[in-house]
Amino acid sequence: SQQGEEDPQALSIQEGENATMNCSYKTSINNLQWYRQNSGRGLVHLILIRSNEREKHSGRLRVTLDTSKKSSSLLITASRAADTASYFCATDQYNNNDMRFGAGTRLTVKP
Amino acid sequence: GAGVSQSPRYKVAKRGQDVALRCDPISGHVSLFWYQQALGQGPEFLTYFQNEAQLDKSGLPSDRFFAERPEGSVSTLKIQRTQQEDSAVYLCASSPGQLASTNEKLFFGSGTQLSVL
């Protein structure tokens, strides 16, 4: 079964706008990761945030983590058409070695 | 190679046929995962290897699914007597260490798209 759930399922914005995607999960975690998938391709790692961190930045990406609410958000600033893809959150499970993914948010950035 | 390699890229099988999907992880990576991804959905966990040991196979949907990694490197996912509901993209991922202790990311292959007719 999947661990995380992303929201919204689909998001359509104009180039230059910011995109925010949310993820909720169920169990205690060591870390939460965000991945991107272009159509017909494998997933590519974007950013990892540890359970003792609250916010992390990487370029135009900003991730927050609220372990009390078991939720995370991914913000993409100044979006570009090339950001069009599906975005997934993934969590390990505390003291477990596997990693589970949510259903994803399909982001479309219109030029 | 530089990344995770999966073969074949596409596989068409008649219902009832057996198929074997191959994954070459990044050299030296300890952890290897198989996921099943239906169209428009997220990857569903199938099984996890740490070196040659299959530590978790709780995601395998039925006893028709079998995975192995006999020498701790290349892995094969075998599906016996394929059914139409097995049609999906099968993704393989690897990671340098043991995830629980190292907080590492996964490196994915491009997947094998299986179509069962």
C-alpha cells in the first residue's frame, strides 16, 4: 500500500507562478523525499528532508516538514514550462528499510 | 554503467506467458527495490533487497511474482502466467546503503513497460 498522499492530484499554472504541492503520510519516518517523473521516464530525486528538519531549500525548490501533522509541502518558485511533470513524495518508515510513494501531483506549467 | 539499467524497455506478452524483467543497479549499491506503477498512479512497492537478501516482499501481489538477486548485484523480477492486470511499468531503484541508517536517495531506472494482451 502507498504511504503518502499528495494533494492536489493535478495542478495547472502559468509560467512564472509558484506551484505548491502537499503530501501527508501515516507512520513515523526517518526522512521524506520528493521525486519528479517526466512522462515515460523513471523518477529523479529532487530533495530530501530529515525528520528533525523543518525546512530545506534547493535552487527554486523549498520543502517544509511538519512531523506533528505528518505532512510536507513542496514549493516550486518561478515555474517554467520544463517543470511540467509528476511529483511524488516518498517516505521511509522508521526502522524500516523500504520506501513508499504517494499517488503524485501532476503539474502542468503553461508557457 | 553510470545509472540503473532496466531491460527490456518494452515487453508485450500474451496472457498466460511467463516474463522476466532485468535490473542492473549502480555498481556497489547495497539496496535494490522493485516498484509497480500503473498508468497515472504512483509507484507501488513490490520488494526490497539488501545485497542478495530479500528482506521485504510484502508488496508482491501474488505468488505469480518472484524476484531474486542471487549475487547481490543484478536482479530479476519474474511474473508467471501473466494476467491483464499485470500490465504496468515496472521500476527498479537502487541506493548505496541501507536506507534506515543512511538517509539516502533512490536512483531509478527508466522502467520496463509490460503490456499483457
